Amino acid sequence: MEYAYCWRVDETLPMLDEQEWDEIAPYLENTVDKIKKYIAEHQCDIATARANCNPEAVEKFFQLTGYQNITYDVIFYLRRSSYGPLCNNCGKLFRMPKAKFCVGCGQTIEENA
Ligand SMILES: [Zn+2]
């Protein structure tokens, strides 16, 4: 696990490596069913249900990272391999594994090598 800037959330958050991702992946299944069930039980909107419908996954994320203030819907964005290398100019991750330049500062992959 490393901390890195998450483009989707606009915050620096723990990024799970592949071993950690394998541990949490079973908790990320059947999301649609969990959201539907949560809405039925709590009479809330979809956004609230997406964030809160799976406390077991949030607890697992805490066990893996020590980070407490995560919501379920955000965990899906925090797989390190979904991003490219760390930009050595601005410190953010390249937005995708095959990105040719850093969206944060424009540094090219060649300049970053
Ligand atoms: Zn950059």
C-alpha cells in the first residue's frame, strides 16, 4: 500500500497493491444487490446507499490500510495498478497505466523515465 493522489476523488488516499486488492475483492462483489437492499431498508437515495451499503468492505479496507474515513463507493478507485507511474515532477500518478503524459503537469512519459 502506498498513498497517492486519486484523480477520481481529488484526494491523496491509500492505493492498494495487487495482493491487498485480492484480499478485498471478495468484499466488492454483488454491489448492485447490496445497494438495492440498503435503499429498501433505509429509504435513502442511491448516493447514500453506494457509500454505506457495505460496512464489511470498509472494515477490510481499514484493516489493510489503517485508513478510516473511506466510503464503500470510493474503494473501487483505489487499486494502484489502475494508474500509471508516479510523476516525478508534480507527484501525482499518471492517470492510466498507458498514459503518455501526466494530466497534472504535462510531463511526458519519456521525461518521467
Ligand atoms: Zn505531473
